[in-house]
Amino acid sequence: MSTSLPRIAVVGFAHSANVPESTGTTNGVEMLIPCFQKVYADLGLTRTDVDFWCSGSSDYLAGRAFSFISAIDAIGAVPPIHESHVEMDAAWALYEAWVKIATGEVDIALAYGFGKSSAGDMDQVLALQTDPYTVAPLWPDAPSLAGLQARAGIDSGAWTEADMAAVAARAGGSSVDDLLAADYVRDPLRQSDIAPYADAGAAVVLASEERARELVENPAWVTGWDHRIDTPNFGSRDLTRSPSTKLAADTAFGDRDRNVDVAEIHAPYTHQELIVRRELGIGEDTQINPSGGVMGGHALFSAGLQRIGYAAHSILTGQARTALAHATSGPLLQQNMVLTLEGEN
């Protein structure tokens, strides 16, 4: 990120509960309205103060075409709004919102994401992300693909099952020994290694420097931001590494210290946290996923946005001075985003 760009900060964050099942519709309206109301109240804004809106969701997940259009009912039809959409995790919607502010077109932008995982068979839905000629016809479920990745890492010596269990133990509070005693569900993955799908929506507000200082005492300033992609051909890459995460981190950090106070990592499987942590190059003192991460509930299409929101929240509330957020999309860490944040000096 060029140092000549204007200063932009995360100033607001809200999300609905990450629950296994919700009664709302697949367009996310019931999830989103409380999120919008909370950020309005926290920041003293109204919907007309937001200059640009951008959403992240999936028509495959919603089971309907142009599901993001009906989600706009949560915002309101009048007066008209300036909005856009990405068909992926809303962390990428927030990136588009950041670009919108960086160009000087707007001062306040809100990105939101939603997904009702309980509406269908998520493993079947996610199989549609894979190569349509060589992989998708096999209908591989996501945990089975992740099991292949985990096995590759164990066999290569990159990590052990105990390392994976330690990640799960930190997130869930169980002991490593107890977790290792459980049966496999996708060898070498145990249930504790797999984040359960969840229904949820989330919203994050960005603001230009002038407006950020008006809205909050300690803005979470964006100091670096990048996202990259690896090949979708699983046989063409080392599944125990994530070059896109490393490149995104190298670009986001530049030559700055990587020993940040907090790192929120979007890892739906325990071994993927180990991969991402290695590629990020963060210090041993960095607190990993103080929010609990996604192991308590993987809310498709808002989980990455929530990681950004929680990283910023740690700064906004004075719990940290520096933070990092990571988001992923696609099978086996195919696409990765790294965002660095910092509070006032």
C-alpha cells in the first residue's frame, strides 16, 4: 500500500450470533438489520450518512439468483443508495469499500456479509468452487479435501496431530489429550479440527481520516492491505504452504515489525491456522484469535469480515495497539487477504 494514500480507518463493527441454525430467510435481512442498527447507534450515524455500501454473499448458498438485491431490504429503498457486491466473503467487499474511500469518492463506507449455511448441504455447495472438469464431478466434501491437506502436512513433518489439537484446545477449552482420544471423522481430522458451519451476518464501517476522528476516539488505522490467489489446481501447489498468504503479508507489512499484538486468522480447520501463522511470520508474543476464531462457528461469507471487525475492535477498545486480520476464500486456502491495523501512537 502506497504511503501517499489517504489515511482510512475501521470505526465500527457488529455481527449477529454465529448459530448452527436460524429461522430467517436466505437473503439475510433478519440477520443484517440488527447489525446496521448497532453500528448506527455506536457511531451516531443514520443510513443516509453512509456514502457507499458493498456486500459479500453467494447465490449458490442462498439458493436464489441475485440474493444480494433482496438483502438491500435491510438498508431501505428510499432514498436510493450507492452500492456494489462481491460473490465471496465480505472481507473482499470491505476491500472494495476501502478503495472507494482511497480514491476520494466517499468518506464513509459500510461493508456487510451474510450466509445461511443451514439452508442446504454446505459441503455440496462448496464443491462447486472446485475445478469444474477434474474435481467438481467427484463432489468432494470440504472436510475430505482438508483431510488430504492435513495428511500431507503430517507426512511431511510440517506439523503433528498434537499441533492441530493444540489449536482446537485453545479455541474450545478442552485438553489436547482428550481431543486426541476422539475418533477421526475425515482421517486425520477429528471433529474438533473442523469448524462447524454457522448462520450469521456482519457489518464493518470504514471512514476517511477526518470523519474517523469525528466518530471514534481511537480509530483502527489501515496500515497495509493486500489479497492474492493461488492456483485452483490442487496438484500444482504444495498444499502444506500458502504462497498467496505469504505474498499478501509481505505486501501488507512491507518492512514493518510483524510482532503485532493481535492476529485474527480465518482458518476453518486447525491445520490451516498452522499454515497461515507460518506464512504470516508473526511473533511468538502475538495473541492468536482472542475472539475464538471460526472454530466455534464458521459463518460462510461473513467469517473473514468478522476477523477484520474483531481485529479492529481490539484497537478501538484499547486492548491492542497493533493488529492483523486474515481472510480466506475458496478451497484449501486458495485466496487469502491480509490487513494490518494500528491505533494512535
